Amino acid sequence: MVIYPKDRAFVGNISINILSTSQKKYKNFFLAILLISALIVGSLPFINFSSIESKKFHKIKLDIVNHPPIVNVKRSANVENPRNAECTHWDCFNIYHCGHTGHDRITVYVYPLEKYVDENGVPAVESVSNEYYSLVKSIVESKYYTANPEEACLFVPFLDTLNEDRIDLNLTSVVLNQLPSWSNGENHIIFNMISGKAPNFYPVLDLQLGSAMIAGAGFHTHSFRPKFDIAIPVFSPIAKLAQVDKIDHPRTWKLVSSQLNIDPYFLDELNILNKHHHGEILIMDHCKVRSYTSRCQVVSMTKFEYPKVLKNSTFCLVFRGQKMGQFVLLEAMAASCIPVIIMDGYVMPFHDVIDWNRIAIFIMESHMSTLIDVIDELSNKKIMEMQKSVMFVYEKYFSSMEKIALTTLDIVQDRVYRHKGRTYDELNLLPSEINYNPLYFPITASRSMGFTAVILTYDRVQSLYTLIERLAKVPSLMKIVVVWNNQKKDPPSMSQFPKISKAMNIIKTKANKLSNRFYPYREIETEAILHIDDDIVMLTSDEIEFAFEVWREFPDRIVGFPSRTHLWDNVTNSWKYESEWLNEISMVLTGAAFLHKYWSYLYTVTLPSNIKDWVDDNMNCEDIAMNFLVANTTNKPPIKVTPRKKFKCPECVNNEMLSADIGHMVARSQCVDRFTKIFGRMPLKSVEFRADPVLFKDVFLEKLKRFNNIGSL
């Protein structure tokens, strides 16, 4: 059939009318949807979602502590859920309970306060102690608390288990195992300070705890589950009576023993020591009228007010008693009295975070006769430093139940969110001891600034040309500065250098010194400097660019390729430079490393002159000196990037190089030992860490990777 133009127009009109009718129907439909949506949106401000949420989950009530609701529990319930002695953080803690809130922190749920009684009205715990109430209150008021058990990472029962002697063990076990979220104790933490029946040197809270972790005092290494349980102190409410504001007041006694009912063996040893050292030890015990706040000298029965008497002693003894945990530890620390720990196998409180070797003396029980000799070896300066640290640690971690509770949760937080974990310096050093990042970068150094490559050279022209050509291919390179260290020979003219698209300067030095590589030349305009030797021609463009990206994240560190470490040599009693391929590193050699230009200024202006003179006179160890300088300022280790180790460096085994002989390694070791003495300490920090690009070993298409050409072993 043939359709003429007129017919086609007619057909077209019919189709238009049909579409018009459909469009009206759809238009009405969408208008209705739009109207309904507008009504819903308009009513949103009048809906109180928070009230709905609060109806579901209420913050725990603490004001009912004296009159909690009573819950009846059948004592006859069969509970066989012994403590799992093999628990670790990796198999008994369910990390998937954490992170529901979208924040990088754990959430802690505290069960409601209730008084649990059996059929005869016998309570599991008679009443809540002041200490446990303070502990729970601090958790509820902390940033970790949640009223919603469904989003909780950690659970705390409101059952006062601090003192095992105050609880009904069987009934308490039944109560714990009937808690709504118990699940064999998974992700539950039980606080305990006094446990076990005396004499019991390996005390463990005698409850059916399954996989629950224990934050307990008095742990022995035989009963402690490392990286799972948390060692806490026995809190002393009277310790604050011994607290001092400053440590420089005169102290009458060198050593005080104030612990009650110590083992007769220890008492005999103390009496022998006291005779040999002319009464330098004050030995005290109960008075005739017994009171914890008074002590009497064992021989003369002279009475002292306790714990204030501890303020007059430099060192305070802490023995193993009928139980491992002792009140005297915190009482001594409050007085800034250096603890002398004589307890074999005792797990020190918060040993996960506290470096106890900074604040305490440890003597083996069988070596107690050496006690005074060990103390006498400490200089007055060392004693003063330890007293300051004792005061700092006590105030930061032990001075209240609130600090003990929150430190416990902080340890769990660091385990769960390791990337947010606190550093050693943050945990142990006084504010005056911490060396902060002197560069004050807010987060990350700018990529747009790029870096300057500084090449120290003498007369290896061909390798210099090769290096310049390869550096020119690195995207972030802004400029090359060639430091010509040969005064007997002029550098080649600029026309002889490779033609590159990047700026280049040639600086001729006045004297052949290794320190010239670190001089803050005005030609260096970028923050980042790549210090590189003229024979390091094996690095790829990707490797150098990646190293620059890592430096941007850590602009206060030395970031580079060849790494070394330092070791203590027991034969020579000196520090040793080690170039073997070890897991640990403490130095990154500046023959191929990124540094901030600030370190060039410090090296030139503030580095001790006897170090710079030694480096220049011996033409060696300028890289070690720079590592010492940076580590001494920041207290941080360097960062090694990529696994490449094939460097023609002075320490590498290469018979063609003069510096490969044993004498060179001896000289490097002498540098490490010499610099340590000049700095007055060993500032180098060892670390097992290396930065590699993401996916660099994974089998993916090259176009999915940013850095493809990364070297390997």
C-alpha cells in the first residue's frame, strides 16, 4: 500500500493524539507521587528520631547504686565454662563487633546495675565498692561508652569483681553466664584487683569466665595471657596522702621497706644488708596497735605516719607477699619514691604501654644481696630522671580509678585500631623529653613543589651524565644541583652536560669535604631534597617518584633506599655498624635518600663541630652523622622504601672498590660508637618496617598500578 503525503499527515495526527492521552495519565500519576513526597518531607521536622532511639537504648542509671533492682537467679544452674587459658587477641576477641559506629574507636557497653540474689536471698555481691563505682562511672562518661549493646565492641558487667573475697564465686559465675550478650565471655572484660586464696603465687580470678579477658592485678607470668589479659595495679585509696608536688626536697632514707608481713627470708636479708650499710635502710612493719596508716621501725619501734613516711625515701621496696599485687607499689610511686621490685615473674601493671625500666629497679629474689650495690651504681642525675618519670607515670596512669579504667580501655583501643595506636614517646616520655616534628607540616607536604636532586660528585663524569638523564625522567623533579667536589679539575661546561627539560645548577666547592653535600645552597628552592651519589644509576623513575611520595607523608624522616642498622657488641663493649641484610633497620644511607632541607641547615649550623671535623678529615660517615642528627631531634626511625638492595655502596662486597675492605667497616663502627658518646646517648631507633607501593607484587594489569617499574632483590 502506498501512503501519500496527505495520508501520512493524517496517520501522524492520530499517533499524536494517542501520545497526548498517555502523557496526561502519566502526568497525573507523577503529580500524585510528588504531592505525597512533599507531605512526607514536610513532616520530617516534626518527627523526633532521637526520642525513638532513646526509648530503645537508655544510658545506664548510676544514681540507684544504693538501691538497685533485685534479680533472682537460680544457684542450681549448671555452669561449666572454665577460663580459656589459651586465649589470645586473635582467636578469643571478635573484632567484627567493633566499628559499627563508623568511628575509629571502640564502643563499650555497661550492663545495667542490678543486685543478683539466689533462692535464699544470698547476693552474688553484697554491695558495690567506691572503687568499682568510680571505675564504671568513668567508663560511662568516657568517649567509648554506648548505651546500645548491638553496636558494642566491648562489654563490662556491672558486677563488682575487684575483690574475690567479697563475692560469691559460684553465684557470680551463674550471673555472668546468663548475661544477654555473654556468648561464652567473648569481648567481655572483667576487672579484678585481689584474687586467689593465700598463699597463691599464680592467682587467677576463680570464676567461670570462658573467653572473657581479665583486667587484673597480681598476674604472674604463668597465669597471664599475653596480648589478651591486661595487667592493672592494686589501687590504694590512701596513696594520695603521699603525693608530692616536686621531687627536689631532701630525703632522709636511701631505702625504705614499708610492706606488711613480708616473707621472713626477705626480712633476714634486709637486716643483714642494713648492718653492712650502716643503717641506710628503714625497715618497718605493724605497730603494737595495728593500723594501716601507721608503721613502726622493726627494731626501735619508732612510729611513722604512713604513707607520708615514703616521701623521705629515695627508693621503696616492693616484695612478693601472700599475693602478687601490692598496695605499696602505688603508694611509693605517689611519693615519687623509685620502686625496687623483688618479685620474680610479676607482670607489671600496664606493661603493654609503660616502660618500667625507666622508673623502677628490678632485683631477682635470689640476688637480693646485691640490692644496695645496684642502687649505688646510679648517678644522682639518673635518680633525678627516674623520680621525675615515676611522678609522671603515677599521675598519668595510676592516680585514680578513672585513669586506671580509661588506660585499660585505651590499651584495647590500640589493639583494635593499631593504625591509630599511640607511640612509645607519647606513652612514656615527659612533655619536656619529647622531640616533636620540627617542620610543623600539618598533614602532608605538597606534591606540586616537587624536589631538588643534589648530586655530590668528584670526577666520575660518565656515570654523572647517566644519572642526570635518568633523574630528568622523574615527574616530580624540579631541579638538579651538581656539587662539584674536585678543586684540582674544573667541571665540564654546561654544553657537555645532557640536554634535559629540567633546570640544573653546577656548584664548585672550595674544599673537598663530604659535608658539602649537606650545605643549604641557595639554589635549592624546594623543601624536599634527594641526596644521591653520582654512581647510583640503577634506580628507576618509578622508584624515585614513589620514594618522594613516601617522604611527603613523613617529611621529618629520612626516606630512602640503602638501609643499615646498629648493634651492641658484647665483646668490645661498644656500638657496631652492621651492613648485613637484617629485618631491622636504624639508618638509611644518604647516598640515595630524601630529606627536608631543614636538616641541611641543622647539619651545617648545629651539628657538633667535632663530628663534622671528624667526617671531613676522614672522608667517611657523613651519612651516619645525618642519621644521628635526625633521630636525636625527632626520636623517630628512618623509612626504607622498596626492596631493592643492589647498590654500589661503600659497604657492599665489591673487590673493585677500595672501601670494601674490613678496615672500612671497622671505621664505620667507630663512627657509630664515637657519635654516641658525643651525643650522650644512642638516638638511633630500630624498626622493622619498609614502604612498598600498593599492589606492586600483585598480579594486575600495569595500567591499574601507578608504580610498575619497582626493583626487587
